[in-house]
Amino acid sequence: MAAEPDEVRVEVVGVFEQQVTLREHEHQMAVLLLRDAASREVSVPIGSCEGLAIQISLEHHVVPRPYTHDLALRLLEKLSARLERVVVDAVSAETSHATIHVRTAEGPLAVDARGGDAVALALRAEAPIFVAEELLAARGNEDTLS
């Protein structure tokens, strides 16, 4: 299952906390920073649990019991399915949408997911991470949460 022409491969730069204003209130929010080969960046708002799961993967920590994303990957493996790639499709100030692309014995399968969950799973599976070109083109190096 190859990437589509409008998908750009990215690397995870890291997880950061960012002060944002949502509905006239200040909040601390976990933000995932993704960067393509041309150094264009996109910030993806994620939940704190997904941020921790991503950070654990980035730092190659071993946990004594499987976290949710470890469990999901084990389930895929037990079902003889393989995570091929994830694509962050849309980003707003409060959330993100992604598609998890899985190869099964019956053929390809696309599953809707939150961006943070998809990236956490991809890191564990060592699967490539992509972003829709329109997100990188629209945001460039701008902060997506402003």
C-alpha cells in the first residue's frame, strides 16, 4: 500500500507543551511536532496520554506492561495484519484526524484515528508517518494552533 501523491513523509521532532487559548480560556496542551525533508513543520494537538506514549517510543523506554498502543500493535500482529503507514489528514486547534493503513490477509484496510494515537502506533510498529500535503503547504512553519 504505497503513499498517495498528496502525502508527505515526516519525522517526529518531539512532543511539547504549548499554551493555547480555547474558547477564551488559557490551557496547556500537548503538541506533536512533525517535520518533512524540506524542514516544513506542522504542529498536531494531542492528548497528554498520547504524548506520553509517543515520548516513551522516542526515548526507547521499555515498560513492564503493555500500554494501549502496544496492545493495539500486538492485536494486529495476532491477527496477521501489518500497519503499513499512518497519515495525519486534518488538524484543528483542538484535535487532529489521521488514517491508519493496515494490510490484512483480505486486503488493505483504512481506519480512522486521532493523530496522536496513529503516530504512537506507527512509532511502535516502525511504520512510516505521513502528513497531507495541504497541511504542510497551508501551515508551512506557522504555528497551527494560533
